[in-house]
Amino acid sequence: MTTTGLPEVQGETGYTAHPPRMGFFTDTSVCIGCKACEVACKEWNRLPADQPSGFTGMSFDNTVELSASTWRHVAFVEQRADGDLRWLMASDVCKHCTDAACLNVCPTGSLLRTEFGSVVVQPDVCNGCGYCVSACPYGVIGKREDDGLAWKCTLCHDRQVDGLTPACAKACPTESIQFGPLDELLERAEARVRRLREDGVTEARLYGHDPADGVRGNGAFFLLLDDPEVYGLPPAPKDTTRDLPRMWRCMAAATLTLAAGVAASFAAGALPALRARRPVRGGLLDHRLLRARRPVLDGIPARRLVLSGLRALRRPADH
């Protein structure tokens, strides 16, 4: 199941010299649901507390989903089979996609690609339009009600600059969340899947690691023990902006076709009618007769033509 390496998006963005692309590998097979990652993320990033959700019907999951104030979310999935209970737990986070739709739709440049390959929001540039919220195929980004700005995981860029591990990975007691260069993490993940399958865990699989998927792979990928939908993840995520160039081309072609049709209709119908006859006072003026008399009219001064026309208008029309 060897997969080619994930793209070095920093070079595509314009970085000439940059460190290796960094990211997360989350091994859900060893997650114990302690929520240490959630707490560490909130403390380091000084995120506001979430309002109690009450009874959610989702086991011990009280944060329910990722949001502007919850950048790490531990999901609890209870499964019953043959009378046995199994808990699937997984710490979800922003995927830092290779083809990041949020980055593509941002009109102010608030979202940017860092030298580590992650995608971050600059709150001082964000105008709160919310385009990134609807563009994200994973439903990661959210807007806060108090300031109206978009917020999400930064892959602890401030810690990386100082050579530190992101807070969530540092706090994880079982090393379910692993941080490092993506190529190394991918090799580690594939070895882990092989080991689990040898031990009889045949349903073990990787998610978000494939550069051939709809977002060209993620900067945060996962080892799952069931289908992605069970964990609340889309089975086949796609860059929601990938069809925009084709859509704009189709729209331009449709506009040009419409304009050409209107012009053709005007030329085919309106102009011949105007050339054929024109209503005048007291009847219709035949333009063919006018063209026949043009040599005579050309010899008459313009002032006399105007005065003759005014006298004709003053005379009552014949009935």
C-alpha cells in the first residue's frame, strides 16, 4: 500500500527555500479519548470556552465538532456487535489540504500558506465574509459570534518557528498524535497499518494520505479502524473550487452566445424593417422613391429643405 509522497506545496506557493512540509499523523487505534489535546490546544492558543452543549447523544463527546473556538475535537463513537461494545475515538483537526479551497476563495488574502506547508488565518486581514467556511470540504473553519472573524488550527505555527512541537501532539500521552515531516510520518503510518493487519485488525486503513484524492492529500492524515463516515469524515473529499475555471469559461461562452444571438436577431429583424418603410405625417414615405429623388434634393440648399418641411407640418393633413 505504498503511496507516493505528498506534494511540497511551499514551492508551488512561491517559497524558494523552505523546511520540509510538516504535519500530523493521528493514529486512532491508540487514542484513549482523554481530551488532553483539546485542553492543550485551548490553553496555548487562548481559545474561548465552549458553551455546554448538554446531552448530545454522542457518548462522552461534549464539543461535538470543530469550530472557531475548538481546533481539536475528540470524537467518541460507540459500536455494538454481537453483544460487545467497542469505542472508536479519534482526535480531529484541520487537514491543511494540499489544494485548500479556503485559501482559494479568500478575497482579502487573510488565509495564507506558511513555509511549513500549513494554512493559517490572519485575523487582522479577515473581513468576516465567510467564504472559507462554506468552501471547506471538511467543515473545519468557523466564525465567532463576538468578532465575526474566521478561525481554525494554525498547526501551532508560532511554536514551529521556535522549533517546538504543536501543543496537541506534545500533550498526547499515547502518541496518538504524531508531528513531523510528512514523508517520515507517511512511512511510519504505512508500517503501522501493516502491523495492525498482521495482528488481525484487517479494517485498519489510512485516510487523507493520498495525493491522488480530491484535495491532493492532507497535511494531517489519520489511521482509522472503520469507514471515514463513522468518524464524521467525508469519504471522498474534493477541492470545492477545482471546477471554478471551467465554470467561468462556460459562463463566458454562454454570455458571448447570448450577445451574438441578440445582435443577430436585431440585424435580421429590426434593421430591414427600418430600411423598408418609415411612418411620416400624412402617410408613408417610400425610401426607394427618396433614393430616386436624391439627385434633385441634393441640389436644394439645406435651409430651404428645413423651411419646406416646417410649412408642410403646419398644413392640415389631407383626409
